[in-house]
Amino acid sequence: KMKGTDMQTIHTKAGFKVLRESLGLYQSDVAQAAGVDVKTVKNWESPRLPRCRATAEAWKYLENLAEVQEREVGCLVEKIVGETDVNPYPLPYFREQDLAAEDARAARASSDARAARISNAMTRKVAFELTRLAIPYEFRFEEEAADDERLSEIWDM
């Protein structure tokens, strides 16, 4: 069982940035969700502007995403632990730059790249938990992992 994340963290500028990055989000993702300019999010994270702080709503957005991600990681790890015949367990990893380069339409490429960043953030957390549980794993790029039916059952590929 995964150890829960302490969501009682003191809301610092660095803490906001660490949480955002750990979720695989860019400042532009948070700006869009919060309905503010990217410059505002940059200011929230800048130590040079101590009075400019992230809103309670922005913190709640990130904290809610972190809780959802933690539950999803826990479910994935449980499923993987149940797969006793897989050694090492393959973990899918997306190459975000390839997604952006392959698709000429910027909005679609941006959406796909964002999904890849979020998926990769979750994969890194799954890897951390597997390491903690001494379960061997290996990272595979999406195209290397797509044919593996064990992955499609667990990761919904």
C-alpha cells in the first residue's frame, strides 16, 4: 500500500512549483485551469515577488490532481503486484517531443504533449513505488510497449 501524501504542506512558492512539476504540468496548464496569464503563474513561483502568491483555488486544483494521481498510481501498483509472471515489468513512457513533431495542428499537438507529460509523471511515480517494493521494471517507449498485452490490460493503452 502506498504511503499517503501529506496535503497539509505549507503553501510556499517553491512548493507550488514542485507540486506542479511532479504532476507533469507546465505553467501554461495551470494558467489555463486557473483562468490567468502564464505570467501570473510565473509570478506565483518567483522568489523575487514574495507578495505575489498562488490563489487558494490554484493550490486546490493542484492538490486535487495530486490526490487523483496518487489513487491512480496506487491502483496501477496493485495491479502490477498481482502480475507475478512479469519480470521485469514494462512501464510505458511517452516521447512528448515526438507527439508534438508528428502533428501539424498545434492545439492537438499541445493536448497530446500535455497528456504525455501527465502520463509520464504518473509512470515515474509507479516506478518509485515498484523500486520501494523491490519489483523489477523497465521503461519502454510507447511504440515498444504497445504490442505488450500485459500493458494494455493494466494501463489502458
